[in-house]
Amino acid sequence: MQWITMISLWIIPILIAFILVYGTYKKVPTYESFVEGGKEGITISFSIIPFLVGMLVAISVFRSSGALDAFVHLLKPAFEAIGVPAEVVPLAIIRPISGTAALGMTSDLMATYGADSFIGRLASTIQGSTDTTFYVLTVYFGAVGIKKMGDALKVGLLADLLGFAAAIIIITLIFGS
């Protein structure tokens, strides 16, 4: 266990040092490249803001309008029939939309049921095995001007569904229900 801690402490500094040494060996102006990348990062940050604001407004409207609650109420019986606790259904729905909202839901589930409960473990695993698909597509694809994102959306949502299913199966097998 101690070697894992040691690796986690040293992996990033070693990786950075390797990149700097390799860049210097290849005669790449590493500092100038770093500064240029920083400039690009700031430019991208400003270009992302309109997409980010639009996504945050859409999420707020979705939650505040009651649409999320209605959708969860519609899906709860199906999830309960296959043994999935109804408490994690909102998390499964909101996770592809908003990482912050999903993290808040995960925190609430852990505060309510405990981190070592089945629901707490399942929520943590869902949080770690799925992604914020709509956020990524809206913000990052929008920032670089990608208009056709249908296939990326399908693959992203399929990956989220598989991550959700894998979380349920693994947590059920390891910890029981």
C-alpha cells in the first residue's frame, strides 16, 4: 500500500520532468511552448464562456421546472424492478448533464445513507464510471466549432449507460444489495 502512495506522489513531477528533458533533447523551446500553450488556454477559456452559460441555464431550467423529478418518477419502477435503488436514479439521469449537480447528489446520498452503504458505494462508483457527456459536447465541441456531434452523443451516452450498468453489477457482486 505504501508503494501506491509513493507512486501517486511522484508520478506527476516525474512526468513533467520527463517532458521537459525530452523537449530539451529534441531542441524544442520548452518554456516558449509552455507560454504559448498558456495563451491558447486563456483564449479557449473565453470562447467557452457562452457555451458554458447556456449549458448552466439549461440545467437550471431542467431541474427547476420539475422535468427532472417527473422523469425520475417515470423511471423509478423500472429501476426498482431490476434491483437498482430508486435513490440513485436521479444521479444516473443528471450525471451526463452536469458534473457539479451529480457531485452534489452524490454528497447528499452519502450524507443520508453513509459512504459505506450500498447506495453510497453505488453513487461513488457511478460518479467515477460515467462522464458529463452533454457538458463535454456543448462546451468543448462548441468552442472548437464542431457542428455535427450526433455520433459522439450516441457513443458518449452509450458509454454512460455501460458505466452505470457496470457500477450496478460490480457493486452488487462485491457488496451485495
